[in-house]
Amino acid sequence: MSKTLTLYEQLSEYWSESIDKKKDSIETYEKQFRVKYNVDETFIANSLFVNELLDYIGTTISENKLNFVHNKETVCLLFPYYGIRIACTKQFVENIPFIKNLMSGKWGDNNVFTYEYFNKDINETVSGATNIVIREATLDSILFEKPYECKVRDYENKGYYRIRNITCNNLLELVILNNKNRYETIHFSDDNNVF
């Protein structure tokens, strides 16, 4: 009788642990963020992406990108009003005074939070990204300390474009530029190797 009980206890412990890990998984947090903060589209921002500072990830995120978005070295800007999330490298955030001030802790903002989750890739509980929920400020009001200069294709018709120098002074201009480039590349480019 005691062996059966021991086996039962072992299985019970295993099942309980599995349920706890699933409850605190990266996928669970991703679903919660999408519902709670109206996140539909996700971008990754990195100053090292020459001329394309934003990488559009979309609505469905690959496991590799999901690990980046929820990594403790990432700062996620959640914009419920726009339905977007911008997952930034800490280096990218250094060029945004508004975000640097929020992260300094001097504002005591309850819209800045972190979390822990179980990462099944490394089989341990890890710290998640720093998340900043931005409800009051608009994308155009979040200015860069030093504007970004980008060289981009400006399509005039299918297969024909000019290279233009564009200056982005705020997050809205950067998001719109990324969306414009993505749209034009999909609809006007003759290059079959894009997207």
C-alpha cells in the first residue's frame, strides 16, 4: 500500500509542478498581455538595424522572437491605444528621454513592471522584460534625443524607386516609415526574396 501511495505522491507532485510551469509560461504571459493591453502588432526596435530600426514581427510571434520579446534585457513599450508593442533593446531606449525617465524609477509609475516566467528552453524560471504601459502619451510625442537618419526606397511605381533620406524625430514617424516600407516592398518590389 505504501508503494502505491508513494507512486501516487510522485505523480501528483509531477502533475502539480507541470501545471504550475504551464501557468507561468511565456505563452501564458503573451496571451495575457495581448488581452489586457490590447496588443495586436509587435515590432522589435534596435539601433543596430541600419536604415530599418524597426523589425515588424506581426501578430503571431515565432518562438525565437518570443524569447527576445520577453527577455530581461528587453524593454517593451505597450501602447493599448494603438494596439502595438515595441520590444526595444536597452541601447535603443537610451535615445528616448521620456522612456529613460520612466525607467529611472523617479516617477513612481505603476505602469512599469516586470514579471517572472518559466522558460521551457532552459528549464528554469527567469526574469521577464521590463514593460511600460503608455496610455497618456501619443507616439508622436515620444521624441528621440538624437533623430534617426534612414535611407529608404521610395517607390514611384512597380519596380522603380528612388533612395530618399528620411529623418525620424519620434516613434510615430518610425512606425509609419516601417509600415510604408513593408507595404511598398510587398506590393511594388520586383525582388522575390523579400518578406
